[in-house]
Amino acid sequence: VQLQASGGGLVQAGGSLRLTCAATRSINRFKAMDWYRQAPGKQREVVASVTSDGATTYADSVKGRFTISKDNAKNTVYLQMNSLKSEDTAVYYCAKDYWGTWTSYDYWGQGTQVTVSS
């Protein structure tokens, strides 16, 4: 499967962005789909995950501000990001999480840059 992330951009603090991850084939049976981010000089951080049955999990740093969702019919996963902060600045990637463990990625997209200005 190929994953294409889009929707990043430059936004002011407090603003919103919606990221989209389009898959080239059905995601229905994938154990989980995750969004993670990578900022310069920082470790990779998984921010949100959605399982095959729709259960969601979030990192504490984004809980209450970000919402992950998916549309199985469109083979697409979304990340709605509200109340953005400068510390959310990073490249955001979507990934297929083989075991649903936030570490077992077998496919991931090319990333989309999110820059939050303060």
C-alpha cells in the first residue's frame, strides 16, 4: 500500500489544520492507522491512532485538541488539529501500524510539513 499525506501548511497559533492520508488500497482490515510527527532535533512522537474498529488513542500532548478519524469507503485517514501551538510544528506522517503498537510500522507516507507561528 502507498500512503499520501497532505494538508500541512503555515498557520498561526490557535488555528486549525486538517491533514489527510490517502491509501492506495482498502484500509478496512488494517490493525491500526497512526499519525506521528518528527520535529528537528526531537524524537519521533506518535500523536494519534485509530484501530480497525474505530477506537482512537492520543498522545497526552494533543489530547483534546486533535481528532483522528477514518473513512473506510475512501481509504482515507484524517487528523483534525485545533488550537495549534508552536510546539506542534513538525513533519507529520501517516503510517500503517501492523500490530497496533505505535511502533510496528510497515508502510508510511512521505510526510507533510506543519508550521505553527506564534
